[in-house]
Amino acid sequence: MAKEKKLVESITSMSEDFAQWYTDVVKKAELVEYSGVKGCMIIRPDGYAIWENIQKELDARFKATGVQNVYMPMFIPESLLQKEKDHVEGFAPEVAWVTQGGLETLQERLCVRPTSETLFCDFYAKIIQSHRDLPKLYNQWCSVVRWEKTTRPFLRSAEFLWQEGHTAHATQEEAEERTIQMLNVYADFCEEVLAIPVVKGRKTDKEKFAGAESTYTIEALMHDGKALQSGTSHNFGNGFAKAFGIQYSDKNNELQHVHQTSWGMSTRIIGAIIMVHGDDSGLKLPPRIAPVQVMVIPISQRKEGVLEKAAELKDRLAAAGIRSRLDDSDKSPGWKFSEQEMRGIPLRVEIGPRDIEENQAVVVRRDTGEKAVVSLEELETFVGGLLETVQADMLARAKAHLAAHTYEAKNYEEFRDLIANKPGFVKAMWCGDEACERKIKEDTTATSRCLPFTQEPVGDTCVCCGKPAKKLVFWGKAY
Amino acid sequence: MAKEKKLVESITSMSEDFAQWYTDVVKKAELVEYSGVKGCMIIRPDGYAIWENIQKELDARFKATGVQNVYMPMFIPESLLQKEKDHVEGFAPEVAWVTQGGLETLQERLCVRPTSETLFCDFYAKIIQSHRDLPKLYNQWCSVVRWEKTTRPFLRSAEFLWQEGHTAHATQEEAEERTIQMLNVYADFCEEVLAIPVVKGRKTDKEKFAGAESTYTIEALMHDGKALQSGTSHNFGNGFAKAFGIQYSDKNNELQHVHQTSWGMSTRIIGAIIMVHGDDSGLKLPPRIAPVQVMVIPISQRKEGVLEKAAELKDRLAAAGIRSRLDDSDKSPGWKFSEQEMRGIPLRVEIGPRDIEENQAVVVRRDTGEKAVVSLEELETFVGGLLETVQADMLARAKAHLAAHTYEAKNYEEFRDLIANKPGFVKAMWCGDEACERKIKEDTTATSRCLPFTQEPVGDTCVCCGKPAKKLVFWGKAY
């Protein structure tokens, strides 16, 4: 018998060591390989194909709202980065600097973009003159660099891929509307495509983006009860416009500053897919984002007619618009099952000599392990329907997990107890004072995740200081 | 009457100053804006939309041959870049160096990738063990940096976008086959989609890629008779594999070095589209690559029903799968025509009150200026068919231009005369000696563009030294 290409090695169980489980999955599902540059990852074909599907879905949703794509330089001159005070303070400590070009030392250092607000502002100052030039709704897909000390694949890396939208508007109202609109695009995408429910809300001033007037966020809950900030949308007001001199003449021919937004989602979201849906057998991909939705696996493939039949089923599924593959390698069916499970492929179709005789196939769900025997006549219909069921069930399970791990705390004792012993979100009231926010973080390592849009008070007083409360906050430990 | 948003300024004519014409077109068709970083360009929505269409077409063609996409880090440690001697010599003088990360000085400099052979080799050395792991057919879409002194938008810039394919194979034959296969993908794409005919051939040793065993190229001829290298495909043999230790165990369990290829096409090709097809009214986009194929322009749009009818026509065309827009701005029809021509939109549909009365529209070709009156019943069919005709005619004209500007030289006097006075390719025989190649370049500034696959000798002796000739060469001045 042919030598197995490699063992499907067992991975650390989630309950034993969640962090190690995560690392095992990204490595063994072949999503990522480490590179020779500290903190920079190689995204392998199975990982990149997920990102391609994310891009395709998000890009279509952006364009449906009138957004156009552009490409800005990857370098930012130091003087340009320094134009907006809060912004440079937020980013300068974590950027990579180019100081030499070819054989010469540069007169001015260039930073490799950590984000491109300053470049877009410089560009907008050039191309915006009149109210007729507004709004500008630009986006770019690119890589950015942030010199992080501690890195983890997808979750925090020195270089990562993302999109960054940057818009300019005539009024503050319009900018605010766009900020919320794009947050909703992210939230809908997460729910509808990634089967990840999110909490939508505003960041506190302490947690907002460097240079923003307000930052909105979607927060997802991972399987271990930690939060992951999964997408953000910022309203800059006219702060950047004033720093960069971006003005337009309005209908009365008077000069006004534009109001701006920016919003981004990154490869970090792949970390969320892994940590929301995965299990001890590996990755579990929601069908709508899975690069391969169905793996056809022949049983006793050396028996006459089996491989041919398996190939025929794969072709039929592909013709029905289902992303399908055939595993005709010389590994045993058991190994193939384990690999398909590790890679998170939503369904497998098993077909062997007896199935052929009975004109049937066995369809197995990755999410539940459930098996069904299907007549070959009904294969495409059954598989197509089952993929939708799997998608819906995965979202339902993630929603149930979020609900079951969202707690309420009325006082500080309860709060500390929940944060220490019940991984998840804790809803608690807050006075609005940054001092309480800082104290909570020091005492518990939990941070304010957001002030949710849906404000349903759970009390009248701040959970920390006991003074009158202003807002309900979702608190939690976060990635 | 409303103030015009901006004038459609006249551009320099091609015959007066081709270089200035090019700069005017990229600027006034709003493809590119200059940035604050020398040699780095901002690709604006109309430019980037062309690149998106190029990506979509090429990516599908790559994937049809089994290629998978990945993403590699943008940084290369200096020690890694130095592993292959020829390669580092070729690229080190023109890379940008990162020397500081955050607040710290790096222990080892990192170069911003000028190309990623070294990264792929490092990766392949890790993941290739057995003949079962071969071939590896990876590609990435990314930006690269080359610290060029003299830059021009698309043609030569410090940063540009491209794809770079990198493959690893068990045998030299298989690597050679893949090298030629990808060159053909590029050539077919240029002809079928961009309406650009190319000359396919091999580069001389002097002109080949740093580290390659052989480099193949497609060469296109611009309107001014200069050549543009438009895509390259390299066979590395096992040189990189030896430098990086990329080995696999073959079927007899013996260790072998892999054989590698790489191949790339960049945003430079947008420069070719401009310079092959454009004219004194601006850009001229082949329909298959044009982001907008048809602009519907209402005449007397304030008359009742005109705007509604124009919008209806635009919707009908869009429903028929034709990329259409409506220009309902408050500019005059004349301005709108000029803008549509400047932007290279292949067709415009004019519709006014009299047309509505007659149940017709006027369709005007960008490539020839030809007008046709079409019954509205036949609009989609007519426009769809005309787009195909325009595409075919643009290719035919480019082919005719290439043929009319390809000359033959039998001796050095003829050769120098042609290069000096007849912009275009000169076919001439070559002895194979690099000395002659250098002399020709010194005497005429022309370079060997390629040794064409179709070798039809035009003589027996080297056009430069008169010794026996080995090969037919296409010579020309180049961008």
C-alpha cells in the first residue's frame, strides 16, 4: 500500500489549551506558515482562498453603496504622518521606517503605512474643490504594517491584509450616516456570510481610533468567551480636514471643511471564523465562505467504476454551482475524512461500491457529524439544501453561545466575579468617567468593548464607582 | 446655466510630443495622481477599475491552469536576499531598506520586496519533501518596490502593483513547459482582451532576469514605435533550489532539487493600453477591459421625458450585461462627449427629444467616430454586436501598426538608418556575441527585445560584425 503522505496529527483540545488549539488549527489546516521575518505570516492557499471569498463578498457590498476602489502608495513621508497630532501619537510608536532607498540614505524617513488616513487627506486636499466633488467614497485593498511585539497568526501580526475605506462629505450628518452604514455592512456580512453574530456599538473615548471623533465597532464572542473587535468605522468630523486643509466651496461659494470617515476589516476576521466555529477536529467553515463546500471521497476506490462515479458526482455538484472537490489521492478513506474535517469543509459525500449498487451516496455534515443516505437522483438538490441548513444552524449555534455567555452585573463584586469566572460579555452600567474604565481594566484585565446601540439599562449606578450611570457598556476580556 | 465643473482641457498632440501626450492622458483621464512620495503614484478609480478587470481576467486564466493564490510577507531579511548571488546583484542596488521598527533599530535590515523569489524559495524549502508535494503552482497579487531614479506613471514607478507566479516542479522539462505556458497565457490575454498583438520570444543572456536560466518575454509596439516589455516568464532551472536547499525525494527515494519558474505582469500593461490605442482625444479602451463600455448622454435633458428615457436605456443595456453609465450631470452635451472620449469609453448613446419621437438613438464609436442611428427595439443587440466589432477592429489596427512598423535590416548601415529614422522593430541577424549586442546599444540606443519563437532568418551574417549569424533578433528602442 502506498505510503501515507502525512499523518493527520491530533490537535490540542480546546478545553485543555485554547491558545494552543488555535495555533494547531491554523498550522494543520494549512492556513498559515511562519516566515523568516518576525511576526509576518505566509498565507497559504487554503487560508488565502478564504480571504478571496471575504474580499469578493465585501467588495460587492461596498460597491453597492457607491464605493470606488483606488490604490495609494505604501509609504508615508514622516512630515505627512505628523500633520494630525492624535493620529501620529497613536501610530508612530509602532511603524516600520524606511531610511535607505537603493544606495542612498533618504533625506526624510518614510513609514510603511500602518493605515492611510494621511495619504487620503493629502489626496483629497488636491482633488476636492467644490461641493460638486462630494461625496468621495474611496476604498483600497492592501497590506499594512504595525510593529507589534507579540504576534499571533491572523489575530495580531506585523503585516496584515485589509481594506480601508475613506470618505469625504459636505456635512457632519452625512459623514455620521456613512459611518453607521458601513458598520452595518460589516455586521450584516458577519451574520449572513460568516455566521458570526456581533454586538454593534460605539467605543469609549479611551478606546477610539487615534484622531477620530467617534469610533464604532462590531464585537464578536469567541468560543473561549473572549471578545474580538471584528471591524471598525470611524467618524473623523472635520479634524483631519482642518489639519490637511481639505475645503470645498459650498453652493453659496463659501469655503467649508469636509467631514470624513474611515472603516476597515482585516484578515483578523479569519481568526474569528476559526475561534467562533472550530472544534477539536479542526476548522469548521460556514458554507458561504468555504472555498470548498463539498469533498467527494470514494470508498474502495480501486474497485472498478468507483473513481469514475465519484468524479461524476463531483462534476454534477460543480455544475450545480456547488464548490466541490474530489479526493482521489491514495490515502485511506479514514485519513481523507480526518483531513476534510481538519480543513473545515462543510460536507463530504462518500461513495463506494455498495452505494453505487444502491444508487445512493452518504452525505456527512462537518458541523454536527450527522449522516444521511441520499438517492443519487436527488444529490444536487439535497446537498444544496443541506448547505443552507448548515449555514443557518451554524449561525443559530453561534447566537446561542453569545446569548449564553452574556451576563449582567449590578455591582462591582458581581462584576469581578463574572469576569474572573464566567468567560463572556458582562453588561454593566457606567458613569462615563475614564477613571472607572481604567480601574476596571487594572482590577480585572477586562476592557470596555462598546456602548451598544441597543441601550437597555441593567441598573442606575456605575458598576465601578456607584455614581449615577450614563450608559450601558459591554465589558469583556479581548484578543 | 450651472457653472461647468471643469474644462475638458485640450491635451498635447501625439505627433508634437508623445511623452507629454502620455502624461496629459494619464492625468486628464484621471487614471493617476502624483503623491508626496517621489515616484509613487496614486491610482485613481478610473485607473484602478482597469486594473481590477485585468486582475479578474488574468486570475481566472491562471486558476484554469491549476494555479493557487497565496500571500507572502512584504519584507525580505537581507541575509535571505543574499542567498542567490546573481539575484542579489540584480536587485540590491534598487531596493528600499527598513532599518527601524517602532522605536528600535533592527538588528538586520529588511528590504521591501522588489520581487519575491527568495521568500518563495524559503517557503518551498519548508513545505516540499516528496514528489507527491509537486508541482507547487503559487501566485500572489501584491505591490513591489524598486527605487527607480526616473519614473513615469505605470511605465516605471518606485512602487507598482503586479502578480508574481512562482512554481516548483520535479523536472526541468516540466518547468520549461510551465514557463512557456504562462507566457502564452499573457500573450493570449493581451490579444484577446487588450487588443494588443505581441511578439513572443526569449531574452538574450544580457537581458534576462537576475538568477534565471532563461527569460521569455512578450514585446508590444507602442504608437510611437517604441517597444514595451509587457510580461515575462522565467525558467530558473535548479539554481535557486541549490542555493536554498529545496529538495524532494523522488519515487526511488532519492533526493532531487526542484526546478522552478516565475512569471509576472504589472500595472505597466496599463501604459501599453494607453500607448497602443490612444489618440489626440485621449484614452481609447478596448471594450473587454473598459470599466464603462457605454455612456448614455441625454440631449436637451431638461425637456420633459428625456432624462427618464436616457435612464431607461442605460438600465436596459445594464440588464443585457453591458457595463453602462448615464451622464446626467448639468454639463453641456459637448462637454460630456469630450469627457467620454478623454476617458476612452468605447461607445456613447445619444438620446434627445427628436430621437424619442422617432423611437431611435444615435450610437457613436470612440475608436472611429462613426455614428449610427438605431431603432430602440434593437438597442441591446446592436450595442452588444458593435462592442465586439470595436474590439476586433482595435486589434486589427494594432496588428496593422505592428506589421507596418517592423523592418528588416541586412547590414549595419541599413540597421542604423532604420533605428534612427523608422520607429519600430528591426529584425536582424545576430552572431550570439554579447559584444555586438553592447555595440548596437551604444551606437543606436536600441536593445535586443527578443529572439522570437518564430525564427525566419533574414540573412546569414550578424548585422553588426558580419560573422556567421545564429539567431534572428527583434531590435528596438524601448520604454
